[in-house]
Amino acid sequence: MAAGTPGRVRVYEVGPRDGLQNEPAFVPTEDKVALIDALATAGLPAIEATSFVNPRWIPPLADAENLCAALRDRPGLPRITALVPNEKGLERALAHGLREVAVFMSASESHNKRNINKTRAEALAAFAPVFERCRAEGVAVRAYVSVVWGCPYEGPVSPAAVLETTERLLDLGAYEVSLGDTIGVGHPRQTRELLEALLATVPADRLAMHMHDTRGTALANCLVGLEMGIRTFDSSVGGLGGCPYAPGASGNLATEDLVYMLHGMGFETGVDLDRLVAAGMLAEALLGRPLPGRALKALAATCTTGPAPSSQPVSASDR
Amino acid sequence: MAAGTPGRVRVYEVGPRDGLQNEPAFVPTEDKVALIDALATAGLPAIEATSFVNPRWIPPLADAENLCAALRDRPGLPRITALVPNEKGLERALAHGLREVAVFMSASESHNKRNINKTRAEALAAFAPVFERCRAEGVAVRAYVSVVWGCPYEGPVSPAAVLETTERLLDLGAYEVSLGDTIGVGHPRQTRELLEALLATVPADRLAMHMHDTRGTALANCLVGLEMGIRTFDSSVGGLGGCPYAPGASGNLATEDLVYMLHGMGFETGVDLDRLVAAGMLAEALLGRPLPGRALKALAATCTTGPAPSSQPVSASDR
């Protein structure tokens, strides 16, 4: 398995966008800046900061302009990215100096229709001028494909449909396609079968995995991806980003869990886990509640010294 | 990988013992009986119910006698087991008709000393008459080895030390040795290296894995075990069983998460996931708080219909 030959893994932080977009209370722009600063300090190489959709669609991200303006003034940030649903969103992103944007669509027709009110063919057609403009501006485009492991309306999604969508997006000019397990139903056997189908024609370095931990299987699925050569994984600080249909349920894979596993296995990420835990603790403080990430909870307890097992007392009855 | 050739996996439920032993409030015996009934109804093949240690050591399990007496009267229960630290504990277990007991020790000297106040050599010597008596009575003995993936006092534990301990316990007469990641530090590469060392001489069907999800890696580690032929995994309903050094942190792997992954991959367990979720919801009701299991939270939201993704609404902005 590839785990025996460690290398570099890119951890793509989506917490400020994918995590905060479902928050019931608006998080002030200065708090978002502080969180992004903390994530940058932790060494994350890419941070998805917000979304240039119509503010009425996603009120928690209605400050996209102000946030990007504030971030533009800060030196030393890693790549800051944002979702753009169309040319109008792209213009707003470009006006704020973003050098990478992301488009998004679904692997299933029903989810695409409900999520962005277009057929998949219409979505791809609408993306064409976005890609064209980005090419002219030298701006990188990432593409998200959601409900890859299962659709809430259609159930299982065929690997062939995912492959077709992935190839179309790469042909349009996406540098990478991030495959999302939007409802967190994926399991490792399915992941292996899916990736076998995709990797027959798509190079591994054009794919990323965006797993949700709704049923606890995110890291096991990532492990399969690692074994098969995937080297970019999306995650969210603290697991920020609840599951819309089950209050309290986990959504996004927690960045700390992912980084803990990767470092243990010998992969380099450029992330400082202690500082990442500090960013997670900041996120909890800003939101006023614990986040679902597991390593965050465990490591926050030993944050000043880092995850040194020798400093952890155990009860007489532990096992 | 073995995932491509599904077979049967034995899920060894330890929630009533390993989960409840750290509960601050005593759970009434009748509630324990109700929980064990629910777990039995869900189809778990083995349930570790309690521990015949000195009640002063573990007050939450001080009702071991009453519990086992109550369980003895109930028809249709699967194998009910209990921890026994010594001959005295064994006598109590035998008096209540148990047909399987478990002994426990640590992979590291320091943890063994602090946990059971014996060196490992002393522990093994003390087990000898326990095994002897069990052999005479036809009672099965399981053995737990804790801190296999890391010791809170010594740090890393060598696979050679684990192998030696495992072989001694099997030689004494254990039918199976359950390897515990007591502090939840294990990662998949370490698991692979550990199992490679053990499986060179120990058959896979004499080993079980008892993973803690403290840093989110339990299922990924189990996946490695599955790939390498391990077919028995310990878990705890709802992830019951907190981590003693980090309030709110996860301890035991949640049975629902494990079963969800196994069933997705095509493994048979004999467990009805809907009924297992019902048992988890009962555990939450008895304890008056949510449990950390992820699949439990997600599936409880759709419990009457089971985990059908088509019944799950998603927000317009989900991805």
C-alpha cells in the first residue's frame, strides 16, 4: 500500500466556507478573518474562505466581499479560494483578487436540479464562460462534484456517471476535481470500486476526496484513497459543518483527524498539528460550542504540550 | 484486499462493561439488563456485561452479581461474558453460570503495574490457575492486552513485546487475544506493521482488535485489520465509554459505526442495524446524554425507516 511509501499530502481546508455556510448565526467578518489567520498559521496550503453565490441563498456567507477585502490586505496567507456559481460570482471574486475559484455541481441529476436549479448539462454549459474567463485571467479553477457516494434523492450513483462528469470538468479546464460524499454514506469497498473506475482514465493527481464523517467512515475512505494514490483531501477545522438533516450529527471530516492520521503514517502535510488544534479551539470559542472533531477534543486536552501520550493520566480501570 | 471477498465478522459488544465502567453515576441494574436485552435483540453475538473485580475498584460495576443473576434468568441471550482479574473473580463468575470470562493485562510494564499492580510476569503467573480452572469447567477464556498501540507512560510499544504477551496468553489457553488501542493513538501504518509482526506466527482467527476512536482513526485501523484477515472487532454501543483524560472525548469505537462500515462492505455480522440504533438510543435515554457514535446520530434521525438516504432532505446549499 502507498502508506508504506510516505510522501506529501495536500490538505484542503474548507471550514470557513463549507463549515460556516450552515451556521444558524452569522459569524462576524472579523471572526472569520481570525479563524482564517489561525488556519494559515497552522500551515494549511489552501483555505476555501467563502462563496460568491447570491447572498440570499447563503446568508452566513453574505459578507464574501468584505471578507475577501480584509484577507487581501493580510500578508503571508496561503491560497485563498471561494466558490463561484456563475460568471457574476466570478466577477465578484476576481474583483477581490482571488487567484483560485471553485465551481460545483452534482453527480446526480436530481441533486443538481435541487441544489442549483439546472440540469447537469445546463450547469456544464454555464461553466464554460467561467472557465474561459479564468483561463484568460490565469486563475485556477477547482471543481466540486457532490453526492458522488450516494444521492439523497436517487440513492446509489454509478461510477460511470461520476467519471463522465469528472472528465467534462477536467476538459473544461478544472485543475482538479474534488469528489464529495455529501451525505456521508460511503464505505471503503465502494471507494475502492469508484476510484478503480475513475483512475482507469483520470490521473490520481487530478482528483481530490471530500469525505463527510456522518457515519464515521471518512478516514477509512481516505485511507483507501491514499492507498490508490490520491494525495489531496478536503477537510474542515474541528469537523465544522453540521449535517443539515440530523442536528448534532457530523458533517465534514475534521482536519485534525485527517492530519493526525496522515502524520502518523509518515505523510508530510506542512501542517503544524498543535497550531491546527489551536485553530480548532478558536473555532469552538467563536461559535460558542464544541465541534465534533475527535482529535481536536483529545489533543486540546494536552494542547500546551502537544499530543504526548506520556502526559495523559489514565484511570486505574482503563483499558 | 479482503474487502473484495466478504465473509462473516464477529462484533464483540463491550459497552455494558467497558462503556459503563467510567460512568460517574451508577446505572441501575435493571437499566443494564434493558440495555443488554436491546443489544441481544439487535443480534450481537457476544456481550461483555460486567467485571468481577473488587467492587471498590470500579463502583459502576459493583452490581456484577445481581446483574449476572438477572441475566441468567433471561432466555435467548447471546454469550454473556465478564472480566475476571483473578481466581476470586472467576469463582464469582462461575457461580453465576458464565461460560466465558476475560482476563486482562497490558503490553507495557508500566501500564500493567499501574493498572493491576503486578508486573507482567506476575500477572501471567496469576492467570495460570484461572486458565486451569476454566479448562476444567469448560469455560472459554478471552484475553485482553491493552496499550498495544501506545502506552501513556512509556510511549510506543514494540510489536515484539505484544507478540510475546499474545503468545503467552494463547499458550495459557486463551481462545482469542483482543489487542487494545487503549488511548486511541493508533494509525493505519502502525496497525499494518503490528499485524504483520503478529500474523507471522499467530493465526488471524486467534486475534481481535479493540480500537478506541479518540483521534478518529478506529475504523481506518479496523479496515487494515480486515484487509489482513482479522474477523473479530470489539466495539461499544454508541461509542459508550469516555476517555478518562479528556472530558467529552471519544473512547471506544461505536458499534453502529463499525457495523455500518462492515455491512456496506458486504460483511455479514448477524446484527440488525436498525435495532442496534434503537439500542443506542436506549443507552442515550438511560444515561440522559448523547453518545459520541456518529452513525447512531445520523441513523437515529431516520430510525423508523432505517438508513435510507432517499428520505434525507438536504439544504439548498449542501455539498
